[in-house]
Amino acid sequence: TEGCSGADIAIIVRDALMQSVRIVQAATHFRQVDGKWAPCSRGAEGAVEMTWEKVGSGNLCPPRVGMKDFIRSAQSTRPSVSASDVE
């Protein structure tokens, strides 16, 4: 996060949190996990073809946000603070 301002970090955090939303929206298959539906691949055990709209928000088990999501977001966000700004 070298060269990132506080606002840049806020963007990275928001984008990382959105990763799970994007996964859910793009999913074509879900399977039951602890009584809720979680996105999965087509070949996963118990996979049922459906969209997130059919699952319903109360029955959805969204993917957990992890370090990989923050790293991916940080790598795709351009820092806004230059070396001359730091000096």
C-alpha cells in the first residue's frame, strides 16, 4: 500500500468487501451449507443450478472476505500519493 492515502485504503477496503457480492451475482450454482445456500462451481457436490435472486437474501451464505480479496483490491488500485508529495 506504499503511496496510498487514507482515501485509497478506504477504496481498497470497499472493493475487497464487494468481491463476495460479485461472486454471488456471477454464480450459476449454489449448494446448501449449514441450512443456507452458498455459491459454488457447477461440479461441486450438491450443486443446484440457480441464481442468487432465487436464493433470497435470508437464505444466502455469502463467501467470506479474506486476505486474498484485500491483496487483489490493493493490486488493482493505483496509489494517489507520489514520492514528491511525501517529501
